[in-house]
Amino acid sequence: MPPSKPHPPVVGKVTHHSIELYWDLEKKAKRQGPQEQWFRFSIEEEDPKMHTYGIIYTGYATKHVVEGLEPRTLYRFRLKVTSPSGECEYSPLVSVSTTSSIWLGGEPISSEHLHRAVSVNDEDLLVRILQGG
């Protein structure tokens, strides 16, 4: 029986260079028996110029972190679910943008920098952090 059309991947943590994607298993796709009887998942990234898709993950996990991405860039992904018999279905696309990359002293600014700026009442640094986001 072919899998029903899957929901698009859910976007988790997003940084200036990575995007976490995860998806859920339907009850009928639960892992039972030997691995060759499991549903297999692929994450595909759209090439915006060619309108084609490249596979960036294939396996049995329900989460993948896409790394090595460009800051402030829009990416589009879809989930492919393949049944044990080889039939597959594709999810609708999900679009997500990476965050901007703000650097301070040779490293990307993080929530720790923000916390430090607030705790020592460094207004100049706080303004720099907030304006860069």
C-alpha cells in the first residue's frame, strides 16, 4: 500500500549556517520487523535556478540537520517517503531562511553574547546585537 502524502518537514532550530528539519511517523509507518520492512525517508533540497531536487539525506531517522548553508538565504525542502515495496510519495515544499551572521571578536554572536551585554548593562553592544538581527 503506498504511503499517504506526507506532511512537509517541520523546521526546528535555524542558525546562520544550518537548518534542523524533522518529521513524524504515521502509525502505519512505525518501525516493526526487519529494517527492509521500514519506511525510508529522504530530504530533498530544491535548486532554485534549475527547479530540480537534490537528495541531501536518505535513511530511517526522523530528523536531519542541513549544514554548510549561507547566511540570510532562502532554502526549500521536501520530504520523500518510500514504502518497503518501493512506492513513494512527496510532501509539499517547506521554505525557510537562514539567519544573518553577526560576528563579534571573530565568532558569531549567540544568545550568550546577548545575555552578557544585558547583565553588564553594555548598551552599545546590546544595540549592535539587536540591529544586526
